[in-house]
Amino acid sequence: MLDPDVRRVLDGSAIAHLATVLPDGSPHSVPLWVGAHGEHIVFLTGPTSRKARNLHRDPRVAISIVPAGNPFEPVIIRGRVVEWLEGDTAWEIIDQLSVKYIGGPYTRDLERVVGVIEAERQIVGVA
């Protein structure tokens, strides 16, 4: 279950940073759009992006988000990708994220998928 304070941040438009594990075991971190979808966290990516390849091999993630309105109360999430969505289901979520971040639907010029994350640990504030 998503912590209500975590959900509030996910519902905002702060950019998140997603950390995955590269094949050699080193970290890989990228900024991205995130949101809440039911009790999960969702993000979009290209199906052959470095992060997607990392997550198909090892689904563990760490996410950090610093809300613009309160940078001293960051959100840190650890979890794993439990599902990949494609097609119309994915595009509905992608458009919701796009409207939240840039005010309109996402371009259809690029192939995109949605990663679904189950949060295993959620921290709000400095721990």
C-alpha cells in the first residue's frame, strides 16, 4: 500500500530519479516522470532503453523524489518492477503522466511501455 504522503508527492509533478543495476553491478540513475496507479508506481520508457534492459534482468529499483514545495522532505522508495504494460493500457497511463508534466498527450512518434513498481520500502523525509 502506498503511504498517503508518498502518493501526494507522486500525484505532483516533481521529477523522480530511478536507480537500476547495470550488468556489471554498478548503479544507473536517470530522471523520469512517475505517478501513482492504484497501489503501484508507474513510469514510462522505451522498451529497449538502458533502464528497461536493466529492469528485465534485475527488477529492483530505488527512486528518489524531491518535491519542489518542500525540498527538505524527500521521498525515497525501494521496490521492484512487477509488470510491464503495453498498448492501449500503457498509452492511457503515459498520457496521464504527460498531461501532468507537460500539459498534453505524449507523442505517438516513439515506442513506449510502462513499468509498474511495487513499493517495498517508503521513506518520507530524511531518515
